[in-house]
Amino acid sequence: MKKILTLVCVSALGGLLTLGGYKLFVEKDNQQLAVEQSSDFPVFVPTNNTVNTINNASLAPNFVDAVEKSIDAVVHVKNTAIVSGHMTMQDLFFGRNSQRAQVGTGSGVIISPTGYIVTNNHVIQNANEISITLNNNKSYMAELIGTDETTDIALLKIDAEEDLPFMAFGDSDNAKIGEWVLAVGNPFNLNSTVTAGIISAKSRDLSGRNLQSFIQTDAAVNPGNSGGALVNTNGDLIGINTAISSRDGSYIGYSFAVPSNIARKIVNDIMEYGNVQNGILGVVGGALNSKTAEQLGTDITEGFYVSEVTSDTGAEKAGIKSGDIIKKIDNVKINKFSDLSGYLKTKSPDDVVNVTLIRDGKKEILPVTLLKNNIFNLPTVGIVKNASEKELKKYNIEYGLKISSLDDPNYESYWRRNGVEEGSIITRINGKKLYSVDDVQNALKAKNYNEPLQFEVINNQGEKVVYNFR
């Protein structure tokens, strides 16, 4: 038994000595060998992330200066309108009026230290009372100076005790696709909200009738942002946020702003004339693409194809002809009709523009003097224009506007059933005589919200009829 125990102890001791020798000599040599082999392939592990963070920050846009220049100039606009609601049993029982106060909100931009504010027409439309709240929470009642429904621009005025922070209009023609921009406004009544995005496109027309020329961005714009500022990284006002493209009324990635050059022109006209003075070129046509270019037998796929030149306009007098392709006006490239119409909205009657066009494969530059606009898109009717003396004499009248096109789809059939066609004369709107399209704009602006829209029309049979619309 002692021999067995002795053998076991000797075996265990031998094993321990063998393991200790391996650890001491063999494994140590293997570790040294491994380090030497890896030295040819060094691995660098950063000990501090500060350098990487600084590098990333230097590449990111900095909006702080732009926000500081703009945020105090953007205001909250509250519109209180009196509207007719549904008559309830309680209204009938107590003999109450069904009219109710309805409050809408939006944004605006102070554009002068004396308190002029630009916003959207739809923000203050039908308002009985307009109040303005500044970024410092001071509130003022605003006066409506004027509006332009076509461009959705309105001008307000408040009287403050001191000069106000304001933003000057920048040059929206210099704005580039891909450029960073900020939307500053009051969405959902959240005052002084700033969102960032890029310019996604320019000269966007959402109406399908070539009436608009928006800057499109992907900066988040929601209900309440309307009338607020679109600002570049320098803090320049390059647009007035106006619309969003959405199925549920909230932001989904597309928002649109009236370019600052158009807004500035509208504001200046309202302040000087009381309405908008549009200068027209006098051409009819459409944008080129592969399909239309093939139909027209040209290899030019970008530009505005002139199919017709209106008589007695600057285009006709300058020598523009049917078949010409307009490529540029001044320094603005023309690829679609909204490029053309958008730039012309920044111009006034008697302004001279240089039209670059292609005729018979050759480039020509023609100076064109813009004339005063003599047409107007009248709601519920269509296109009306100043009538000539000959057209007025036909009906033995001294004033009136000719219906050029009945293109309102909701009312066209109604007018035709009542004997009103193209060529009929509208003599009055709500009792006001019409001598020019300016009178139409003034009559519409003077109409109260609850007042019906009344037309006095001489149809093609020479009959004078009065029509009322609510």
C-alpha cells in the first residue's frame, strides 16, 4: 500500500514539474514570437475621439448666424373671421345668429423697421381682425394694406413704439438647387420654430395652369408655417413659405415658397399703386420636351416654344415670331413656362428685357418692352380682358371687360345655359363699374366675406342680366 501511495505522489510531482517547465520556458518563447510576427502589421487604436468630432463639425453647416438674423423678424399672425355656421335648434329657439368667430393662425415676416409685414393671402383671407405677436411676446393689431391672390402674398402694417427687427429681401434668382435653407415660422402655434433642408427644385407650378413659380424645399413646413421666412445660410430672406404637398395636411417632404424677388415686386406694387402691376411679354406656347420636340421637328428639348404672338404687345413689336424658341430672358434660363412666368412676375410695365431665342437654328437676342397686363383670371368666370372701343361700341356702352375664355369648370356650363359666351361683356362687379382689369381686382378686394359676388353681364344677344353667387 505504501508503495502505491509513493508511486502516485511521485507521478503527481513529476507532472507538476513538467507543467511548470512548459509555462516557464516554452510558452514564454511562443509569446515573444507572436509579438515579433505582429509587429509587421501594426494596429492603431485612437486614444482620443476629439479630432474626429472636430473634423465632422467643420463639414456640417452652421445655421446659428442665420437664425439670429431671422428669428426675431418672424411673427405670429392670428386671423379672426366671422363665418356663418350651421343653424342649430338652440339658435332657432333662442333666436340667435348662426355666425361664429373662427380663428386661424400663421406666420409673417417684418420687412421694415416701421412695421410692414409680409405674409400669405390665405393666412389673413376674410379676416375681420388681424393680430400680430412678436418674438418678444408683444402683441399688436394689424392693418391690411393689400393682397394679391394670384401669388398668395399679403402686406400688413403694425404701429410699434420703437423700430422693429426686420429682414431685407434677398435675391432668389441666385438661390441654387442643393443649397441649405431654413424655414422659420410658427407651426401648430409653436412660436419661433426653425427647420432645415435644401432647395429641391425651382420654378415649381402646383396649379397646372402655369400661374405659379415656387421654390421647392425639403425643410419641414407644417400648418402655421404659412407666411414665414425661407432663409439661406447667410440669413437672407429668399422666400415666403406658402404651401405643402401632403395627403393628411402635415409635412411629408415637400414644401413650397414664393421666391423673394416675386414677393418684393408684389409688396412694392401694393405700397405704390394699391394693386399689382404686371408686365406681359405677349407670347403663347409651351415648354419643350422630347415628345413635343419630335412633333415640331426640332432637336431642341429645353426652352419655351412660341406658338402664337399676341397682337399689340411688346413681343410683336420686338419681332418675336411663331416658331421661335425662347432659351433665356436676361440671365435667367428658360426651360419651362413657370421659369418664364416666374421671372416676368418680378418685372413691371415698361421694363425692357433681353430675350435670347433660337430661330432657324440661329441664336438671336431681342430687347422687348413689357406692356401692362390687360387680362385677369376672374373667379367663377375665367379669363377677362380689357375691351376695345369697337367691342364696347357694339353694345353701345362706354365701359366693361370682355370674357375671353370661360374656363372655370364649375361654372362654364351654367354661363352657357344662360346665354353668356366668349365675347360677352361684364360691366359691373358688386355695383362697381369696370374700365380695366385693375377695377376687377379692386372690386374683389372691396367685397365683404358674407357679401355675394354680383356680376352685371351683357350677353351676346345684347341683354343686360345680373347674376349673384355665394
